[in-house]
Amino acid sequence: MDMELRNKQKRRSLKRFITSFKHSLDGLKYAYKYEQSMIIHLIVVILVVVFGVWLKISLMEWLLCFILIGLVLATELVNTSLEAVVDLTCPKIHPLAKIAKDTASAAVFVFSLIAFISGLIIFLPKILELM
């Protein structure tokens, strides 16, 4: 694609702005429809919100929960897109393709593990207090 055509496509307009939101929603719909881990993340998000309301977590604890939720979901979406690009460019099994997919998946795992530990730090003392 030449630069003139690209610059023409990148011109700012309300229609382009709205279209970009549609594309983002299409990406979310795809991820929730085809990525099993997104459903698991959604269930965890619902549990965090329910327990957060029930246990009356503080504003700072809510902030941390939502930042971590956003990071985990965003990393999962980047992982999904990277897997699609790898599959597109390398349809056959290749060691480098495996490394790319495995390390992207590991990034999601690391964020999920940190979010889980943070959740324990926030929720466990409150749950133990109720017992």
C-alpha cells in the first residue's frame, strides 16, 4: 500500500471513529465466541464484582481489581491476535511459531497469576474476618 492511499484511509472523521468502535466490538465478540479462556475470565470478573460488593472492598481495592481485570483481558486479546497472525503467516507447525504462541500465552498466565495473588490479598482477609 502506498503512503498516499494509507494517509487517505487514515483521515479523521466521525464515521471512521464510529467504525473503529465497531471493529473493536467485533474483536471482543470473536474472542468471547471462540476463545475458551475469555469465558473463564468473564466468570472470574463476575465473581470479583459479586464478592467486591458483598465484602464492601475499598475504592483503592476496586481500582486495583479493575486495573488487573483490564490487563488480563487486554493481554488475552493481544494473545488471540498474535496467534491469528502466526497462524496466517505460518500455517505449518514451526518451532518459532510455537515459541511466539507459547510466550504470548505465558504473558496471559503471568498477568492472571498476579491478578489471582492480588485477589487473595484483597479478599482472603475479608472472608476470614467473616468466619
